[in-house]
Amino acid sequence: MASEPQGGLTEYIRHHLEHLRPPHISEGAFWTLNIDSVTVSLVLGILFCLWFWLKARKATAGVPGKGQAFLEIVLEFVDGQVKDVFHGDRRFLGPLALTVFAWVFLMNAMDLLPVDLLPMITAKFGIGHFRPVPTADVNMTFAMSITVLVLVIFYSFKAKGFGGYMHELFTAPFGKWLFPFNFALNMVELVAKPVSLAMRLFGNMYAGELVFLLIAGLFSTGSVLLYSLGIIGYAVWGVFHILIITIQAFIFMVLTIVYISMAHDHH
Amino acid sequence: MELVAHIAQVQGFTAIALGLIIGFGALGACIGIGIMGSKFLEAAARQPELVPLLQGRMFLLAGLIDAAFLIGVALAMYFAVANPLLVNVMAAGAGH
């Protein structure tokens, strides 16, 4: 715990929950920038694209190498999920689902690094606060889910036309004489999608990060028993967390596909 | 001294609330996972050829069931380490 301030566990956790922000912006200002989340997510996104692009460029129809085989497994898994839900042209939805899955998974996987590793490295460069998990930042998850909402609205217009979509918004469950209720219900449905999508991912990752931090707090107590308990707890929660990050990335992907394919359905 | 009593009161109620959030959340999530798991095993025993199809959906639903609970846990943890409800008490105490 290189960057540990004085003040015990509460201070330690609070210190770790602070984002790296531009220094000239005052505390609690509305317009701000979480540099750590943006940087880590961009780096991971570029890494994912480069990796897949390099492998895809050298892909052979003959005996595939280990890297290509792994990529094929991921690709076919995602494509199979898309195929199950969406019956139409998959040229956009397939790559979208793959990007969402791999990107969210990589961002979640930052949770598996020791909680003090990246802050320790950045502290060497004089940066005090650094949160390495972008998906434990509610801004990131909402950015992704609002993008999904925009896509849903776009595909609703594209699949049904302006008139068709308006007709559906105003008449869908109860017929045209109750159009205010229909519209209100449809709006609630539309808004609930990105909120639940973002909060689910954020809640899972935030809770996971906090549990890691609480366990890491045991390392500084000075007692050997608590230290070894911390190591065991960290390992157990880490293994369990592998399951959680995969499932959450998978859920984000599947729900993205489901929402966009729902936008294609006619009522 | 009065301030200490007020802080203790807020913290005590917060602690009870944390227990309720995590306890009831865990209760609901566990019942949900239990029902789903038992149904999955029943279905798998009846029609083993459907297991690959059902497995993916089971994990999807497991994540969905767990999510509400984990959001609750995140909220509870947030209240446990940095209690925003104490801010007003502290401000009132500083005013005196």
C-alpha cells in the first residue's frame, strides 16, 4: 500500500474511490473528466482492436494457430448468440456484439489486478488517485448504455419508418384511444433499458472493487493471522469474480442484442 | 457530547439499514438462484440434449438475478465506508 494515507481503513478505501481528474476543476463540479477511466478504456479498446486485427489479417483456412483458434471460438460464440436472437442482416450487430463483449470483458478484467498495483505505479509518477476499473465508474457504463439506447432508437426508425415508430409509440399496448398512457409506458420502457443496463454493470463492478478494497485493508493491520486471511479471501473472491466479470460482459452483450432486435420487431 | 450521540445514532441506524439491504437482498437472490438451479437440473435430467442450450440462458439469468443484489451490496458498501447521511450532522455540529 504505497499510496496509503493516514487514517485507517475508511480513509484508505475513500482514497481509492477517488478519480483522477484535471486539477483545475473544483471538487464536485458537474462538468469534469475522469481521466483514469477514459485512458484505461481507450487503451483496452485499442489493444482489443489491434489484437483481433492482427490475428484476422494472418488468419489461414488451414491449421489455425492457438491465437487464431481462440479468436475463432470467441467469434463463433458471439455470432451464435446473435444468430439465436436476431434473424436478419448481422453485418452490423455481429461486430457490435463482439466489441461490446470483448471490451466490457477487458474493462471488467482490470478488477482482477491487485487493487494497489496501478495506483502504486502511477504514484511513482506523482499521480495520487487512479481507479483502474472503467466499468466501476458510473459514467462509463452510462456512456455505453446510452449509446445502446441511441442505436435502439435509430434502428426503430430504420426498421419501421418514422410513421411506423410513432404509431407504435402511441398505440402499442392499449390502442389509439389511450395514447397518453401508451406513450408514457413506452417512454418508461425506453428509459428503463439503459438505466438497468448501466446500473447492473456498475453495481456489480463497484461492489466487487469495494470487496477487494475491504480485503486489501486486512493487509495493513499488522497481524499475521489477518494477513493470511486476507490472502485467502483475496484469492477466493478473485476466483469468484472471474465468473462475475464474464457473466456481466455476457449479459451486457446479450441485452444489447435483445434490445436492438426488439427494435426491429413490428407490433 | 451531544454531537457524538447524534453521530452514533445515525451510524447505528445506517448499520441496521446495511444489514437489511444485504440480508434481504441475499435472501431474495438465493431463493431465485435456488429455484432457477433446481429447475435447470430438472430440465437437464429430463432432456439432457438441451443442456448446452439451457446452460447459456441459465448463466444469463444467474447474472440478472445476482445483479439487483450486487447493486444493493454496492450501495451498502458505499454507506459503510463514506456515510453521506452524516454530512448534515457534521455540518450542524461544526456550526455550534
